[in-house]
Amino acid sequence: MPINATQKITLKLVVAAIGMFVFAVFLMPPLYDVFCELTGIGGKTKGQYEGAAVAVDVEREIKIQFVATNNGAMPWEFSPLDYQIRVHPGEKTAVEFYAKNPTSRDMVAQAIPNITPNNAAEFFHKTECFCFNKQELKAGEEANMGLVFIVDPKLPASVTTITLSYTLFDVTEATAAEVATTN
Amino acid sequence: MAHGPAKGIGRWLFATNHKDIGTMYLWFSFSMFLLGGAFAMIIRAELFAPGMQLIKPEFFNQMTTMHGLIMVFGAIMPSFVGLANWMIPLQIGAPDMALPRMNNLSFWILPFGFALLASTLFMEGGAPNFGWTFYAPLSTTYAPDTVNFFIFGVHIIGASSIMGSINIIATVLNLRAPGMTMMKLPLFVWTWLITAFLLVAVMPVLAGAVTMMLMDINFGTSFFDAAGGGDPVLFQHIFWFFGHPEVYIIILPAFGVISEIIPTFSRKPLFGYSSMVYATSAIAFLSFIVWAHHMFTTGMPIAGELYFMYATMLIAVPTGVKVFNWITTMFKGSLTFETPMLFAIAVVILFTFGGFTGLMLAVAPADIQYHDSYFVVGHFHYVMVAGAVFSMSGAIYYWLPKWSGKMYDETMGKVQFWVAFVGFNIAFIPQHFLGLAGMPRRYADYALQFSDWNMVSSIGAFMYGAAQLMFLYNVVRTIVAGKPTSEEKTWEGAQGLEWTLPTPAPFHTFSTPPEVK
């Protein structure tokens, strides 16, 4: 079927509109993640660190602060055992967070980390973290959750304090739904 | 050839004539304008005095949300589509729009979209209450169940907008009369052509944003949910990637209208026609790369804040070119001040005022203070209302005699203008003061020290509301009992193809294309 000029431009514009929809839904979110990861914007930390051990820089001392927050109506007790510690860059350090499910039902939680200042995010390496997995606590159960980290000696000299914040989300329902669909 | 309009309701249901569809768009958008205006009156009545008097805070939130959504998507956007339907074929010498049946569809899905949206007012849980910018997770995790109606409503409204824009682009590119080259197009056509491209580019992004909300709410995805690895700030990026071009979608056709009215009543050709075209294109381009100036408080790196601050300020340059051209067009012209001209001059003055407060907001460190305060509310009402709505009122007075063959009452028109102008300024100037003093937007109540200016603002808002009822009266009275006119050129200084047609404009025009020299 021969198409005239109006049909041609209409077709092009419809394709452009669909293209923009696809761009918004399928490209913008992953591009945003990549952009944030490359630039460290948003203070998102990377996943598990598997780099080689580095020399400890004993000359320098970094203050690390821990913040634990419950999201929304999350009822758990959640706090770091130490609120503030000092570490040398390159030194492997282990700390623990305390969590208790005071309710009478079994719950699942997910902790989401965030680093301040933003430009420290890519130099804060976690070799072990409770935030890599969902945490399950039975009714009334309590637990200490571990975190092992190394501050990269390449950390910019301007950074003397790093604040690591965890927000605890209630994902009980979402997890139950997942289990239901996979079974 | 002498094929008149069909009889009865079928004329409107199956309309393919650009004038009929334009008329329907205009009446529909005016009814939405009155509905959104009624919501605004409820908001201002509650804010007349501190404390809760008339409505509950939950309902107040629904009112601010619905007021914004209805005004942006239901009143301003469709009104300019209606104007485009009426005027673009007449101004480029085309017999009709390029895609008349799609035109019918794009209009007739609108009432259904807004019925979905407005029906939530009567449902359990109430209407959307998360603000017209519907930031996630407020609009996902914490939203009332009716949010799904809002989402599908936005889908329908977006589809209508996209179809309308495709139609306008196809018409302007393919149906121009012989000799009507691109650089001879009237500026209203030019601004709409550029607006239509903006719409095709960003309305799908809005559809994408609400689709992701739909998935997050109903299908367990985590686009905007931090617990599942998503990011609420991503929502703001996507929304404002749509939202910033959207404000130019609203204002560019208004610029086009002003660029038609001012030369007519200055009896001079528009100063700097080609610079107007380039300035419009520049504004359209810049609108895509400045979105994050709405997000200065989300915690951006300093480089990002600087970039978005300077890029935003850059928009003042092409906008300044436009204001300069309008003023220079008036300079040494034989000015007369009929109602359309009054509205046009008011737009130039008040829009420039709104542009300057926009520049203040663009300054990243200062924006931290202004953010989400009444200063922002004052700012965007100066550009949305005094920019878009004033120019729309001017456009109706300007072209209504050509459409209807009846002349409006000049005195009534001027009275309506002055009531609107004074009411508008009394309503919105104080909001700048309130914002600078620290009053946040979107609250149903406020601290006592904000009482006086809120009362003044409410009085102005009621006045401006009354002016719109006068406007309705003027339009209806003109159509029913206006003084008949058959002059081809309603206005002495008017230029352009539409003024070569008989008055009132016949049902079919330019069935044989005119020759443009």
C-alpha cells in the first residue's frame, strides 16, 4: 500500500512516542543506576567487595559513624552496638548491629545502606554485610547482625568522617508474595 | 461543496470538522477550568483564616492535588489544543486538520479520562491527595486505592495529547497553502509546531512514570521502592524530565497568541520574526536539560547544582529576546487598547514578573530557602495563570468575532479584564511574601503570623474567580446576543489568512488553497 506524506509523518511520530515510552520505562531506571554508581551520587554503596588486601595507612584515622533508622511503621528495635568508631584506611573492621522483632508475628526486613558524604561511597568497601540479604526474625526473636568493611586508602583527603546509615524496611508481605509465586 | 454541518447530536459525536472539534475542546476545557477553579475557591476559603473552618485536612490535600491536575491537564492544555484546531488550518490556508478522525478520537477520549479522575472524589479513600507532582512513595506506598483511577486517567489524557500533537505536526508540515513557507508561518503556528514536538517527546515519559507506579503498586516491582532496590529520587528525575518541558508546552502557545495580538493593535508587523522562531526553538531545546532545578534539595553534588543553575538561567536569554521583541513591536506603534490587547500587555508584564521570580528560584543556594514555600506557588501562578490563562482569554476576545460573527461588548470585556487583573495580583503577590516569610505550600493550616496576607490573597482569589464568571457571561452573551458583524477584518491592523475569510467563518474554508505571496 503506497503511503502519502501525512501517513509517513504520522507513522514516524507514533514510533517516536512509543520510543520515548520505552526509554522512560526500560532505559531511564538502569541508566540512572549506572550513572549513580559511576559518580557515587545518592551515596549508594556497592555490593560485596572482593578486592585484594591493601596496606594499612596508620598515618590516617577516619571517624566512622553509624546510623540506624526504621522506615515508616517498621516496629523492630534496630541500633548499632557502637555509634562511632575510628579506623585506619586499609584496615579490616568488624562491627555489629542489634535487631529485635518485638511483635508477635514472624517478620522479614531489608536494610538499605547509604553513605554520607556522597564522594566517600565508592571508597567504603563491605566484605560482609547483613544488608546483602533479607533478615528474618521470628516473633520476639533478637539478633546481632554483622558488618565487615575496609575504608580504601584512596579515600579523598578532604573526607575525615564517614556516616553509614541503614534504613530498615519491612518486606514481610513482599517476601511472602515471592515465595507464593515461586512455589 | 456546500456540505453543511450534520443535524443534532451526531454533528458533535462524529465531528471531523476542525472548527467543531476546536469548539468542543474550548468548551470542555472551560468547564474543566470552572471545576478546577471551584477547587481553588475551596482551598482559598479554607486558608482565609488560620485553623480548620470548612473542610478536613485530608480533603484539603485532595483539593490541592485535583486543582493542579485539572488545571494543567484539563483546562490549559486542551484549551490550546482547541485554539490550534480552530486557528491552524485558517492561518496556513488548509481545508481542515490532516487527520480529522484521529482528531475526533483525541477529543472524545478526554471526557472519559477526566471522568475517571474526578470520579475518585466520590469513592472510598477519596481523590488523589499526593500533590499534582505525585512523588513516589507518597503516590505508591502511601496512596489511597483510588490512585489506580488516577493512573489510567493520566494514560488516557496523555494518549489524547499525543494524538492531538501528531495531528498538528502533520497538518503544519503537509497542508500549508502554496507559497506558505516555514518562515512565513504565523507565530502561533510556529509555537504550536514546536510545542507539539515537545508533547510527542515527553507525554510518553509521563505515561511511563505512571506505568511504573502502577507496577510498583499492583505487581510487586520496585522502581521507586528503596526496600526492593529502587530509588524514590528516580521518580523525581523521570517526573521532571516530563515536567519541565511541560511548563513550556503550556506557555509556548501562549507566546504565539501574544505574538499575534500585539502586532494587530500596534498596527506594525512583529519585530524580529525570525529571532522569535529561533528563541522558541532554543527555549524548547533548553527545557530538556534543566529538569533537576526542581530537585535542588534532594542532595545533589555541587557540580550538578552548578550545572542545573546555570543552564536554567540560560533560558532567560531566549525569553528575554521574546519580551524585547514584543516591547519593540509596540514601540512607536499606533496603539489602541481593546480587550485582547489589554490581556496581551498584561501577559508581557506579569509573565516577565513570573520569569524573574523563576530566576530567583534557579539560584541553587537561595532555592533551599524558597523550596516548597508559597513563593513557588506565587511564581508558577504568575507564569501559568498570568501567562497561559490571560493569553487564552485574550485569544478568545480576539478571534471570537471571526468565529461567531458577533462582536463582544467592549466595555464588558474591559471590565472583565480589570477585575481579573486586579484580582489576580491581589491573590498572588501576597503569596510571594508568605513564602519568603516561611509559609510552606500544601498545608491546610498555618501559623498566626501568616493570617493577614492569606486573607488578602483569598479576597483576590475570589475576585479572580468572579472575573471568570464574567468571562463566561461575556462569551455566552456575545454568541447569543452580540452585535452581528460581517467585516472580514475584525481588527483594523490584523494581518494573516484568517482575516481574508468571510465573517463568521463558514463551516468549510480554504477548500481551494489560497495563494500566499
